[in-house]
Amino acid sequence: MLEQVQSWPEEDQEELAAVAREIESRRSGVYRLSDEERIAHAYISQDSPDIASRFVARLIERSRKLADNPFEGRETDEPNARVIIAARLRYFIFYTVTADEIHITHIRHTSRRRPRGWTG
């Protein structure tokens, strides 16, 4: 199966990697940063590693609050997708809600444009 994945479009490979990260974090109880989160952490760490760690912790904390009110975010153009803003951090947190789970699909700074080909 993994050999077949290499022939998939990059967008599909990234989606699979995100799902794999979610499964691993559920199974291990350890949250793995996405590429976007790692980039933000590395950028902020240049000035202050402590602030960078607190930044990532706040993003995770804001995401976990969705469990109390999963439909608080506004709907997007993408089917079943919603978005909230981590206001003090100025980051969008995009997610979907299924019957019993909330899936964080990606996190993006408010100043960044939508990825090419993305409709949400």
C-alpha cells in the first residue's frame, strides 16, 4: 500500500499524512505537530523558544475546546468543514465534525492565502 501512495498526487499524500498523524496521536496520546505548526514554532523560536512552545500549546488548547461545542465554528465552502479563529494568535483552525470525532484538517495564519486548488 505504501508503495502505491508514492504515485498519488501530492495533495492526497498530504491528506493521508494528516490522517496518520491524527490516528497516531489518538493511539499514543502524543500530539504531533503539522508542517505548518512546525514552521510557525521554528520561526517564533528564533526569538524565543519559550514563547514558541506556549504558542503551540495555545493552538492545541484552542483546538481541544471544540469538544465542548463542535459546531461553534462557521461553515466554509468545503462540505462539512468549519473554521474557528484562535484570535490572540491570529490563526484559523479548520476542522470537520463526524458522528463522534472532530478532525483538525489544517491550521493557517490569518495573513496567508488559501492553498491553490483548495475550496474551503
